[in-house]
Amino acid sequence: MGRLKFVTAGESHGSGIVAWLSGLPADLRVDIERINLDLRRRQLGYGRGGRQKIERDAIDLLAGVRHGRTIGAPIALRLENREWEKWKQALPVEDFEGAEEFRRRLTAPRPGHADLAGALKFNWHDARYVLERASARETAARTAAGGFAKLLLAEFGIGIVSHVVAVGHARLARAATWAEIQAVCANLESPLRCVDAETEARMKAEVDAALRAGSSVGGIFEVVAHGVPPGLGSHAQWEEKLDGRLAQAVMSIQAVKAVEIGSGVENAVSYGSEVQDPIAYDSARRRFIRASNHAGGLEGGITNGEDVVLRGYLKPISTLRRPLPTADLGSKQAIEAAYERSDVCVVPAGGVVGEAMVALTLADAFLEKFGGDSIEETRRNFLGYQRQLDEF
């Protein structure tokens, strides 16, 4: 990233997960409850496992916020792992005599997981340390960090939401409106965060079928950023192209194996006259507009003023109740893959993490363009740019 930087640390069954975020302007009002709500949304969804009933994620702010506002310094936060009490002897920070008998080794790598690749990379004949960090538990820290980015963007009228487009073979057959996606995001009772009740019922049936089969099921989530001004990102260098930065951010989420911007997949098998977005001028708003949004709000690596729309394609998660064949890391003999308590479907949770990653990336591009050491300085720069657009 450029101006806005963040990192996470922590293991799935360690004492906690932490995040560090730097680059936010000073005097941004911090709504902790709003961030905690996103953490709660990440834990919900039909097909989630028992771990979500144990953890009660809420941020413990350690640095960078005072009297409810950012102070221009790095933000540090921590999320407690309640599971740590059961794992402190298996994963102690310091070694102790007799520790070997408490170790929970994993030598049967799961196909599709980081187990084997990580064990080979770090020369471990036990994949425990690999899977502890590769676990999607890490996305709780991303969600928390992304919550701060959302707060910044909201100050300038930019909202970010997500919904589920597909689970298994059940897929939403129509486009969702901004109002529909907002409503389903706010509804904590929505089992799979789909805007259409009939489609959601079919999605639930897909999850049930996977559970009965001892398997897991993937799907597609869509993230929409509304109110994004034109001009974020750049066409000038490959690494400055915002579509590439957004795609990498969403692709980095555990189990995401493909990313689509706008209707990119359909566009690839269509004629140009069918999928380019005609331009018009709205004199009342004094803005150029598009009659459609196949481009997903990005042209030439730059936002064009339309909604930024991305889809993340989540593979079925790798931990299966009916394990696949694998080879033992020590004996090299054929065995069944390990089973760790896990989920059947994580697509709604993937959407919440997708919101966070899109927010962090857009906030970075926003601060690159408008800068500002304080939120008021950023606002002045932003309003100056709005006047430029008005007068174009």
C-alpha cells in the first residue's frame, strides 16, 4: 500500500489476533460499536462452525485513538481468542519441560490448504504452525482494520456493503439494487445475506446437502462501494492501477480463487457494443454518468464515478468431515487428511472480509489523492476537487 498501511499478526489458537494500521488522518471520529458490528457480521451465516459460538469478537484498542478520535499515530488493536485457554499448553510462547506430550501435531496435510506447501517451505514435519497462521481466523483482524477505513470513507459519502450471489449451484439470477444490499447487510437474521428469499432458500439447501455429505460448499460474494468519486487510482504505471490493487486485495482472502470486476466474466465472451458503458452528462448533478456499469466503476485503472463492484469466488473450504486421501509428512504413507473443527460454508463471512479489503484499498487510494494530516485538511482538499469537477 501507499499512504495507508496495515499488518496483522497472531495464530488461530494463540492468545489473540492483532492489527496495526498507520496513515489515517488525525481527528477522525471512531465508532467502536460500528466496527464491532462488522466483526459480529463476520461471525454469522448459515453453515458456520462451532468456533463462532465461542468467540465474541470485540476490539481492544491499544494505541492511536484518544477521546474517541484518531490522533495521527499508528492504531494498534487486539482481539481475544477465547480458545487460548484450551491451547496454551499445546502452543506455549516459551518451551517447558514435558511440553512434547501436549503438542497437537498435524502430519496429515489437507488437500487445498496451506498445510503441505507451508511445511515444505519452512521445513516443518508438523503443519501445526502453518495452519495456525494460514487460518481464516486472521480475517477478524482485517475486518477490524477495515472498519477504520470504512469510517474514513463514510466521512466523504462513500459506503461499502456486500451480499451473497451464489452458494454451490444456487445463484441469484438478477442484479441487486443498492437499497436491497444495504438492507440485507443490516439484517443480522439473514442466514446467507442474499437479497432474494427464494434464492436464499435454495442456498440453504446447498449448505445442508454439503453437511450431510461431510463436505463443504463455496460460492460468490459481491462487494459494492457506492459514492466513490472519479479519479482514484492511475493509468500511469501498472502498480498504480486501482483495479489491479483491488483484485489483489480481495484475492488475498483465504479460499478466494478468482476475482471479477463489474461483469468481467460476461464481458470476455461478449461483443464490445454489448458491454461498454455509454457516457452521458447529467446537467443537474454536473457529472458524467454511464447508462450501465459493466466496467464495475473502473476504467483504465481509475474510478469513473460509478459504483465500484467486485466479486470474490470462494472455493469450498479445505477441511472436510469426510477427509480426502493425503500422505503423512513423516512416514509418507497414504492416510486420510486431518480434520480440524471447521465450517461448511463461509461465503457471507467472505463478503464482510471483502468489504474490509475493498475499504482499505479505496481508503489508501483516497488518501493518495487528497492527503491531509487532519480530517479537516483532507476535507478541504476533497471539496476543492469537487469544485473542480463541478466546473469541468
